[in-house]
Amino acid sequence: MHQLLIIDDQTAIADDLADMLPWSEIGIDIVHKAYSGREALELLYEHSIDIVVTDIRMPGMSGLELIAEIKRKWKHIKCILLTGYADFEYTKQALKLRSSDYLLKPVEDAELMDAVRRALDELEREWQEITSTQKAIYALREQLPKLREYLLLDLITGKQAPPFGPLNRKLEMYEVPIQRGAECSIMLLRIDDTEGMYDSGGETLIEYALTNIAAELFGNRMWLWHCIDMHGYIVCVLSAKPRPEGAMSAAMNGEEDLDAWIETQAFQLQRAAKTYLKIGISVLTSKRGQFPEELGSMYQSSVASFRHFIGRDTELFVSLANEPERGELQQLGELYRSPTLGALLEMGQWEAADEKLEAILRELDEEWRDSQEHILETYFAIASSIASLIHRTKKWLADTIGDDFYTVAGGPPMQSVRELRSWSERVIASYRLSVSSVEKDSRSSIIRKVQDYIAHNPGTASLQTISSSVYLNPSYLSKIYKLETGEGISEYILRVRMEKSILLLAQSPDKIYEISVLLGYQKPSYFIQLFKKHYGMTPQEYRNKLDL
């Protein structure tokens, strides 16, 4: 698919040339038009233009100035000049700027169509040369590219330690132009579809042709060094070429920011791959770091970000250059603070569970909204609790929470706190509905009453007091509780008391012996012994830890 841009400050001429000629007959699918050089530049930034036809004499930016800008930023675009002035000076300047053609106004339709067709043929020949199968086969026979690839693979995976001397010697021997200590970026390429690329030769030729195009597009300003990693990504290390002595800075010279330039070239790479290799690719570019010390961490971060931001989608581009810096890692607090969400759900304290979920999500939203890791940690914790609770009721997850089961079983991970909130509220509602249904069964109803009694009376609950509250024989109650839950009543009472003890130690000013009595232990030493066995530390040690 080729795109044409026609520029003329005489709107009628630009409109006629764009709208009245049968451009599709020569392979032009989209025709854009502009009425000034500045407007043309905006279109060039927004679209992948192949051919530009421009008038020379225009107010503001002339056609020659426009072509000079195009050749500086998009060197593969073919330019055709139109003018009503048969001036040899214009011809000389056009030739100097490597214009594809120079036509005098008024131009015949056939003459313009032929000029555009020749420009397309020239463009096709250039890219065919870059992606030549024979050239790829010849290069693959050479050993030096493979040696470079193996070295880069060792550097990004940590197999090759980067001591100063040996690495410098290898870089020099393998003709790698990137200097130690230079600033570099990583670009990950994934081929999304190879169908129809070559009749023979396979994926290796596709990969080589793609990296050859990348080297061509980035070569003006950057060195490019690549390898294929174990995941099948093409990993490219990009490092800016040194400026000649006396060269102006990018800002003074009017050049765009390097990160923005990298993005522009990456888009061009996607377009060239689609047009000339007939494949779709996804691209991710990293933040900049120091070569080679930061190369391994940059690579690992890029792979993780590729999976997160692109995943199974195709033909996407992601730049991490402007990604905000993450602060120091902190552990989630509310998710693990007693009583936990799972404990509240297990005891059927629905209002308290709703409040707990809201507190968890509020902390996540206020402090870790942009942290995919913390969102996933919360998601996995909630999913684990729900799965455990549902299986204890001898039900299947898929039957209880419906389509939300497939999110747990391998669907795309949660991308935002809002998604997590929606999913959590649905699965908790499904679990609550399931519990309500189960409670219609007599045994399940008894279990719920037992757990409710223990939740409200943790200090006095015992098999005797519980059996009296549900009007059942203690022996019979003990058996059905164990049968239904797989856990003895005394074990459950202990678990509830330990959960309650954590809460009291953290939030109340009561002394440890007072907490012991509240939980039904008349001997503090016995309570301390049980607490240490359960949590691996004494109550006082736990309280001291909270004060740190």
C-alpha cells in the first residue's frame, strides 16, 4: 500500500491533481493534499508517505526547503518538484537534493503519472536491494554476524560478565562500534505473522531482512546491534553515533529529540515490514541506560513490559522512554492486615468483607495505581482465597463464579485497579450467592451457624457452648463439622482466636495477659505458647515488630 502527498499553495491545482487522476492504477492507494510546506510536514509526521509531489514557489516554506527537511528526516521518501519557472538554478538545487524528478508547469496528467510510477519503481528497487534473499543468504554464510549475535545474547542474559579488558577486546575483534560506557536503548521486535514472506528460506531470512531494514532506518544517527533471544524476540541495542567535532547540538540544529526520532523510525520500520516483507511486527523501545553494565536489567525489564503492554495483541508499538520512574518498592499493607478478606468471607461477615475489599482497593488505587505487580499480587491473593473457600463447600469454581473462572484459569491479567474492583465484586457476590444456596442444606446451615457463633464469641466458644447454641449433640456436631470442612472445631476456634489476637495486638492498647483472657486463655503462658507455635514468634515480639 503506497501513499502520495501533493502540495501546492494554489488549492485548485492541488485538489485537481489529488482527486481527478486515476492514482490507483499505478499502485497509489491513498492520496493526501496540503496547501503549504508546514501543513505538509504535519501530514508527513502523521502518515507513512512514500511519494511527495510539491510546487517550488510557495509562501513561507518553499518546495526546496520542504524537500531538504524531508531528506533529513525521511530519507527514503521520493520527491517530485513542480514549477512554472524553467530556471536552471532550481534544477541544480533539485538534483543536489536528490529529487526523483523535476517537472515544469503546466504538467500533463500522463507526464506526472509516469514520474510517480518511476519514483515507485525506484523505491521498490531500493527496498528489494535491502531485503534481497541472495544478500541475506550471503550474509548468513559469514561468521562475524553470528559471533556478534552470540556475544550480545551472552551480555543480555548475564552469561558473559563484562570485565573491562576481555569485553573491549571482543568488541574490537567483532567490529562492534558501541563503546563501553555509551548510552544505549533496547528495541524488541516480534514478528507477528510470517505467512507469504518467502516461498523458501524460512524464518531466518525474514529475521535477517527485518534487521537489515532496521539498520537502514536507524543508521543515520545510531549504531544497531542485534540478536535473537530464547523467546523469539529480535533484540536490538541502539546507541547514538558520535557527532562530528564542531557539530551543533540537536536543539540548535533543529533536530527532534532522540527518543522522538527513535519512535518515528520504529513506526517506519513497522510500515516497511508490512509493505515490503508482507509481515506484521510489534515493537517496544526501552529507556536509555549505560552499556554494558545496565544492558541485562534493561533487557529483562523490556521483556516483562512487552508481555504486559503488548501480550498477544499484534502490530503494536510501545515506548518506555517517557515511562515515569517507579518509587522504592513497598509491600501492600491492607491486603495482609488481619482480619484478612478471606477470613471475613469464611466467617460470612459480608459487610466487614465489603469494607475490607474497599480498603484494599483504596490503598492500591492511591499508592500503587500504576504498579502492575501490586495489582497482580492483590488479584492472585483474592483469587486464591475465593478458590479455597469455594472448594471447601465442595463446589467447582466454574459452576460458582461462571465466566469469571476463565480469568483465573488463564485469561489476560488485570490491567487496572478498576478492572480488579469489578472482577472482585463479581466473584465475591457469586460466592455469597453460592453460600446462601448452600445454607439451605441443613448441614451447611449448621456449619455456618457454628462459624458465626465462634466469630462473635471467640473467648468463650467451645464444643459444649457451640453444641448448645445449635441444639445438637457435641459428638454429632464434631463429626459433621469435620466431615463438611475437613477441619476440627477446636482447630477452627484456634485459627479464629489467632486471627483475633493479631488484630488486638496491632490495634488495642491492652496488655498481653489481658488479650489472653479476652480470647479465653486464663493462663497467659499458654496463650504465648500457642501464638509462638502458630506464628513463629511471641506476642511481644510481634508487637515490637509493628513498632519498627
